[in-house]
Amino acid sequence: MSDNSPYFFIKEFSSEELIKILVNKVRELRASKEKAEELNTRLQDNMARLEEAQDELSDQKDKMQVKMTELENAKRELANQRDKLQIEIMNKTQELLKSERLSAIGNLSARVAHDLRNPLSVIQNTSQILKMRLESNLDDKAREQWTRLDRAIYRMSHQLEDVMDYVRISPLKKKDYSLCVILQDVVERIVTPDNVEIHLPENDKEIFCDPEKLEIVFVNLIMNAIQASENKKGMVSIGIFDDPQDNNNVLVKVSDTGIGISDDTLSKIFEPLFTTKQIGTGLGLSSCKNIIEQHGGTITVTSVIGKGTTFTIKIPKKSEWNSLSKNEDAIQTESA
Ligand SMILES: Nc1ncnc2c1ncn2[C@@H]1O[C@H](COP(=O)(O)OP(=O)(O)OP(=O)(O)O)[C@@H](O)[C@H]1O
Ligand SMILES: [Mg+2]
């Protein structure tokens, strides 16, 4: 073997030595291979665990995102609730301030109305006496001026009555009374213009109520119905019905064929001092509401613009106070 041969190093070892070296090398290689395989297995294990952890993490991430969305929704809902509450508090505060102001105005108006009623009735009576005395000497112009004076006096006394009806929340003087009689008295009291027909109910119901207070209610409702007809032909129909939902109540419906009420206005009509009329005080319907609520009833309204309006009064036939007082009577009679 020449020095240029690629196997030059072999010449330094004997063949036994070479075999030994080779066997050792093979052993070393096998050990390395086993270690590499072991490492590989561990690596694969770790990779699998890592993948599991990654899946778990992405699961957690998804859950977190759902939670975050839920939290954000809850936060938004809370903010909405807070805004609503703030608006509600603001409205309630304003209502409270308004009712305080109204109660102060109410007290003052009651006093003024009360003090004005007497001098006004003196003016009214004196005007009538003078008119009777001077009637024959009056020319057309003076007669017209006198009519204007009478109209002004009527308007003032109507407004004073309205104020008094509204502020005078006196205890009810209840008795068993026919609704038809109350309605007939009311229709006789008011002046019905020729363009309006009033239809009274044909049936009747007796209820335990304060007839004078209910007269105030029906005068207001019928006057409003007449005014809603403006100068056109109109009809006001009043009906008495059993309440289909509760046999202890009676329903009285006052319907007209007048101008109707817009949705916007409808929510305000029971508020004191709300009026759309030039010479209205806006106390009529709030007095009605007070009186009906004092009787333990309710008053509601439905309306169609251009077609007409219906007010429905629901009133107990016998209030609890009645049954109590009757029981007391019975107890007293028994013990007597
Ligand atoms: N039958 C009706 N048809 C149409 N609008 C009505 C009717 N009844 C009430 N309204 C509306 O409700 C408002 C309030 O009525 P309310 O009786 O309280 O006061 P008013 O009639 O204006 O004044 P007044 O104190 O002289 O009665 C009226 O101004 C009117 O706009
Ligand atoms: Mg009115």
C-alpha cells in the first residue's frame, strides 16, 4: 500500500485492533442512536403536551373572549340602566317640584277663588236686577254690551268653580244614588247648543257615591264633549254598563263625535292646568280624576282624531268603606 492510498492509516493498526475500534464505534453509535431515539420520544411527548397546552390555552382564550363580550354587554346594560335611572330620578324630582309648586299655587288659588266668589255673585245679582229694571230703556247697543258683561261674569264664575272643584278635596258624602238621576240633573244644568244632541242611557244603576261630586265629573265631561263638537253637528252618548272584568264595578262611557285628541295631547289631558282652549283653566279633567279616584275608581280615555273621544269611568258599586260601615251598623244593631 503506497503512502498515497486512502487507507494509509490502516497500516498502523492490526486487524484485531481495527475490529475492536470498529466494535466500540458501533457500540457508541448504537448508544448515541438510543439516546437520540429516547430524546426524540421525549421531544414528541413534550410536543404533544405543548400542543395540548396550546389547545387548552386557545380554549381558555375563547372562553375569556366570550366572558369579555358578556362583561361588555353587562357593562353596557348597566350604563343603560344607570342612564334610565338618572332620567327617572330627574323626572321624579321635576314632578315633585311641580307638585310642590302646584300645591302652593293651589292653596293660594283656593284662597283667591274663595274670596272672589262673594263679590262676583254680588256683581252677577246686581247686573240681573239692573237689567230687569232698565230692560225697557235699553237700546240695542246697550243690550249687546250687557250680554257681553253677562258672558264675562259667567266665564269668571266658571273659572272660579273650576278652581274650587279642583282644590276642594273634601270627604265624600256617599249615599245610594241612581246614576241616571245624576246624569239627568247634569243635562238640565248645562246649556246644550242646538248643533249637539245628548243621548242619555236607557238603563240605570244605583251606586254608593257622592252625587254632587259625580255631577262635577259629568258636567266637565259633557262640557268637554260639547266643546269638542265645535260648531259642527255632534252627538254626545252616555252609556252605563256592567264591568265585564269585575261585577263589583260599573262602567260609565261618555262618547262624542268631536275633533278627537292627538296621541301627544292624550298623555297630558289629566294634568292640572293643561288646556288647549283659549278660555279653559285646564282643571276640569284633573278634578274628574281626583273625584273618581276618591271613589276608588279609574278614568281612562280613547280617541281618534276627527272621529271622536270616549271617556270611560270605572267605579265600584259599593266601596269598602260602605261595607265596613254596614258591618258596623249590623254590630251596633246586634248589641242593641
Ligand atoms: N272630549 C274631548 N275631545 C277633545 N279634546 C278634549 C276632550 N276632553 C278634553 N279634551 C282636551 O283636554 C284638555 C283638558 O281638558 P280639561 O277639561 O281638563 O280642561 P279645559 O276643558 O281645557 O278647561 P276647563 O278647566 O274649562 O274644563 C282640553 O283643553 C282639550 O284639549
Ligand atoms: Mg273642560
